Amino acid sequence: TLQEYFERLNSKESWGKPVAALLGAYKAQKELEIGAIGGKDSMSGTFMDLTVPPTLVSFAVGTAHVDN
């Protein structure tokens, strides 16, 4: 799954950050032949004059035998 945080999208430059991050995530999923299931869209990480650093987080879970 993917969760993203980006500043308020109010200029061409600010739109480039999430577009580049999500295209990169899409490319990785295509090359690994796996897809993200679900996700949370938290696009606006802006409050008044504060903005979060551009962030794209991926969570993954797998299974294994208890002996491993």
C-alpha cells in the first residue's frame, strides 16, 4: 500500500513532486509485477505557512513458515 503527503498543489512546480513520486512507484510495481492494494491519499500536508517534506511511504507484508 502507498501513503503520500505533499504540500498544497497550487503551482506547476508543486504538482511535479507527487506526479514524479507516483510515476516512480508505478514503474517499480510494473517492474516487480506486483501492485499496491489500497492506500491512503493524504495529499495536503500544508497547514497555514507550514508544509511537510514531500513523502511517499510504501508498506509491504509477506508470509513465511514459522521455521524461518
